[in-house]
Amino acid sequence: MTELVVRRLLVDLKTPLPRHWCEGDAFRTALFNALSMSFPAGEQFFIDSVRAGWKLLPADRQGHYKDEVQGFVGQEATHRRIHTLFNDHLKSHGLVNHWEPRILWMRKIIAGLHPLHMLSITAAHEHFTAILADYMLRNHDMLNNTEPRLKTMWLWHAAEESEHKTTAYDIYRELGGTEEWRLKWFKRVTVLFLIDTARQVVNNLWHDGTLFKGSTWKSAKAYLFGDRGMLRSLYQPWKTYLKEGFHPNEHDATLSQNWLRDHADQYTRVGSAPATAAVAAA
Ligand SMILES: [Fe+2]
Ligand SMILES: [Fe+2]
């Protein structure tokens, strides 16, 4: 069982954001904005999946996972709240969230499936967020010229994604989820995630007026495919999920643990409510 702490982040999200808050870079800002737009609806789906899976466990296994699931729900609920505040600023920048309605539409399409499918989809996304988190923590210097409050917000979220990366996966396994469906959903989720990200990034750049600027695409090429490029760096860790018998703990979590230890002044620990109440109420 993984011990998960729910933290209240001590950053100001009321003061307006600069339009190109990510180091003054239009492309990277549009990319992170797109990801943030998916979080409130996406993370609600993860919460609902884990909660539904937990309820299907036998009583003794529910007890085993009770605190971990409470921590998972608390962390994702906090991410939703913080990114909703962040996303409100994006609306004032004239950006339009097209990704969220697609997530809500997808939820309706898969609503009749067994909760194991929801868990498999969630575990696949959690692998994405965990490897992306590791990338961001490893390359934290690439946010050095970003306002400290925003750098803290992104790295705090990254650290917690790495911290709770096993929860959905382990409950999927406990319930007898198969390798076949784990891999099927992972491949489907990969395609959808890439398409949805690309669509929202292009739309953000369109509303930003920077879609057709050469500097935007020069930055995209460097950030995605350069020496420390995101896609270039994430390909190998992405592939590990395809391995028979893969477990998320195969990826080291030291960077997450170090960040949380070194930035303890940036958050407070949230007092714990009774676990079953939190699991049921989120
Ligand atoms: Fe999250
Ligand atoms: Fe997560």
C-alpha cells in the first residue's frame, strides 16, 4: 500500500497570469494550457474509476486500500480545484476549452462498460502523467524563467502524479483485470491523448494569434524533438507499459520524493477525514 498525503498548495492563483506565462514561449504555454484544460474533467474520471473499483473489492481488500484510495481521491480533487482556478485565467486570455466536452462525451460512450474498463483507462492515463511528471521534475530548469508560483504549481502536481501512479493499476490487478485489456486501452488512450493534445494546442495557438508564427514552430521542434525534447525523452518510458507484467513501480520516484521534501514550505498537509466518507463523497 502506498501512503498518499493530501496537500494544500500555498500559491497565489488569483493574480492574473501573463499571456505567455511559460518562459514567454507561445508554444510551451499553449501545450501546458492544453494539458491543464483536460485536468478537471479527466481527473474527475480518475477519481470515479478508482472509487468504483475500490467498491468492488472484497471487504478485507477494501480495508487494505482504504487510506491509499482516500489519498488518491484527495490528491486528484485538489489538482482539479487548482487547475480550475488556473483555467479561469485562460478564459480571460480568450482561450476556449474544446477538450473538456470531448472527455464528457467519451464518458457517456463508455458509461455502460464494466468498471474494470474505466480502471484500465485510468491506469493508462496515470502512466502518461507519471512519465510526464518525471520528465518535468528532471528538467525543472526549463521552467526557471517562469513565475515561481506557476513553476511550483506544475512541479507539485508532477510530484503527486508520480506519488500515486500505482493506485489505479493495483486495484485493476486486484480485481482480475487482464493484460489483454490493459494493453488494448493503453494503445487506444495513447492515440486519443495525442490527438486531443494536438487539437487543443493548435486551437490555443489560433486564439492566441501565434499559430502561424515561425518562432512558435521553431520552439515546438526544439521542445518536442530536441536534445532534451519531451517526445524524444518520453518514448522509452512510454514503451515500458507495453511489457508483459509491467508495474508502475519499475519507474523510480526519487525526483518526486526529493521535490516534496525540498519544497515542504510550499504546502500544508490536509487533515484526514474518515476514509470511507472521503471515498464516498468525492
Ligand atoms: Fe492529478
Ligand atoms: Fe493522477
